[in-house]
Amino acid sequence: MRSLLLAAVLSFPALAHAGDIAVTEARVALAPPGARTLAAYMVVANAGAAPRALAGVRAEGFAMAHLHHSMEKDGVAMMAAMDQIEIAPGGSVAFAPGGLHVMLMGPRKALAVGNEVVLTLIFADGAEIAVTAPVERIDAGS
């Protein structure tokens, strides 16, 4: 399983890699003009033998960034901040529309398709990984 995950991670161009952690498919969803919140998505893979905990994120050009989870409960869409997200050894976590995402709040300037946002992922052990995420048009199903 571990070698399968490593092969899968290596088959995509890694946007960021540090030790056993690789980040791929990072992107920021283009928001309507004047929007004060945006969302970032990515896949974070742990090729190591020990679990890793993603504990926070910073985003250049934004007042705040938080780990969030969208869900539906009793037919009502909800969103909750996450203190940390565990990534199992040999596993990965996908941040995608309708689920886990990085909530970006208070953009300092308007963004357009093709702009880039630098996200710094902060792990519970103190490790940090900088990821460059292009701004893209993303529909709710991608």
C-alpha cells in the first residue's frame, strides 16, 4: 500500500515536498468580485511510517486562513473550523469542494485566474511546507 501511494504521489507533479509529506493539486477557487472569503484545495500525502497532523495554515495576501470542513447534517449545510487534520502513515487527505478546505479570509487584493497564492502548511511537530496554489475557476463538483 505504501509503495502504491508513493507511486501515485510521484506520478503527479508535486507542488511541494518536505520529508515524507508531498502536496499536489493545490489550487484556489476564483471568487466573485468583492468576496471576502475564498477556498483553497489540495491533496496532502504522508509517505512516512508515522502519522502527521496538519495543525494550521497561513496564506500570503490574506488576513486569516483556517482549516475547515463542510458537511451536511439533517439536510442543512454546515461548516466547522478544524483544530488539526490527521494524515495516516502511507495515506493522504484530499481537500475538495464540499469537504475539507482551507478557508481564506480578508483578501488584501482582488484575485484573477492565473494569480498565485502562497500557502504555508503548519504541522503539529513544527514543520512548515510552502505551497504555491494557482487561482482557478472551480465548480462545486471538482
